[in-house]
Amino acid sequence: MAGRAIAIATLILCGLFGVGRVAAQDMMRYIDLNSPEMTTAEMTRAQVAAVAAAASADRPADFTGKKLSGLDLSGLDLSGAIFRAARLNKTKLVGAKLDRAVFDQAWLLDADMSRASLRGASIFAAQMQHARLDGADLSGARLVADLTGASLVGAKLVGANLAADMKNQSMGLVHAVLKSARLDSADLHDADLSRADLAFVSLNRANLSGATLRGVDLSGADLSGATVSGADFTGADLASARLVAPVGLDAARNFDKALNRDRLLRH
């Protein structure tokens, strides 16, 4: 069953991330988000905690393909746990310890991971639309997920890798999507966001110092009061973006190579 779940998740998520010819909207038509497969849990909190307690460095807790939607797993120590292709829609992981956890191809729609520790976690090709990660620590994490409409206010993403996966170009570009997400006051110091979709994202007072923004879509984004010293804007699309009173714009790298920058400066 786990293998089948991964195969299905791979097919669906490839479409969602622009791999192949099928658009994300079309792929979602084939998924019943209200089905038991996407809304129920086959384990209880106590069972999840027991598996985690029995885990070791050699044998991490493995929840591959498990249905865990709707559970309250807040505060649990699930460090290093494997949630590959698991369903955690509307699951609460508030304040949970998830360092080095694997969420590749997982479903985390409307999940609440506020104040969770996800340092060094792997979150690749995961569905996290409207997830809540306010105050979460994703430092050093690999985060290539669909975070459309998600909230990461005050989140810590120092050194996080949100860059597009350039290894599978024959299949299409797999990239991070943060359309209309909120990253106000988030710390993205030295983060790599190359080719990420940040259209209409709110980065009000965010720290982007030293961040790599190569080829990033920042159209309609709000960077008011953001710190951009040392940030690399090569090929970033700034169409209709708001860059009001930025800190360190004069020290930004390759701002002259950003797209639509002239219109921005006139404002």
C-alpha cells in the first residue's frame, strides 16, 4: 500500500509542480479532497507517540503513506521521522519537534505547524496550501513545496534551500510555490530561493540579507521595509512589486539585472 501511495503521489504532485503537460488545476480535479483517504487517520496520537518513542537513529519512526489527517500531534518529538507520501491534512503539529523529518510528497493542506522545529527537514514536492508555519524554524531545511496562501509570519528559514530542482529538467521544473503566502518578519538570511514563485507574497520587514533570488517571480510582492543587503536579484521579476523603504538596497547584488526594476524605482 505504501508503494502504491507513493506512486500515486508522485504522479499527482508531478502535475502540480508543472512536471509534464497537465496543469495543477486540472490535476486537482482528479483528487477528492473530502474523501476518507484525505481526511481521516488510521492511527491515534498515542500510537504515533509510541512509534516515535521506539525509534532510534538507525531505525527512525516511519509513517510512509500513512493517513494521519486531522490528528493533534502538537508538542510531540518526531525528530527524524519519515512522513513520505503521508496525508496530514489539517493535522496539528504546533510546537512539535520535527528536525530532520522527511515530508517528501506528503499532503499537508491546512496543517498547523506553528512554532514547530523543522531544522534540516526535507519537504520536497509536498502539498502545503494554506498551511500555518508562523514562528516555525526551518533553518537549513530543503523546502520545495506548494505553499500557496500559507502563513510563515516570523518563521526562521536561515540557510534554507527553496531553490528549484535542476536535476530533473527532462521532466520539467520542480520549484517552490509561495503565491500569496505571508512571510512578514520572516528570517530568510542566506536562503536560496532560486526560481521560486513568490508572486504576490508578503515579505514585509522580512530579512533577505544574503539571500539568492535568482530568477524569482516577485511580481506583485510586498517587500516594504525588507532587509535586502547582499541579496542577489539576478533575473528576478519585480513587476508591480512594492519595495518601500528597503534596508540595504544599495548593497544588493545584481539589482541592475532584475526585470522591471526601472518601473519600481520610479515609484
